[in-house]
Amino acid sequence: MTDQELKENCSFILSTEMMSGMLKELTPEQLTIFDEMIKRK
């Protein structure tokens, strides 16, 4: 694995963990809004 591939993999993992943490803090109403926004894209 090249340094660039390692950097990209780590970046993806950190981004996923960050999103997971943020989603845990949302209320059910906020989750609904988030889901609708994701579906539109």
C-alpha cells in the first residue's frame, strides 16, 4: 500500500467515524431531515 493509499483509507475511516458521532447526537426529527436531504442528492 502506498503512502497515498494509506492516507486516503485513513481519511475515509476518520470521516465515517465523525459522521457516525454526529448522527448519534441528532434527534429523531433531525435524522428525518438528514435522511431526506441525502435522498435528494
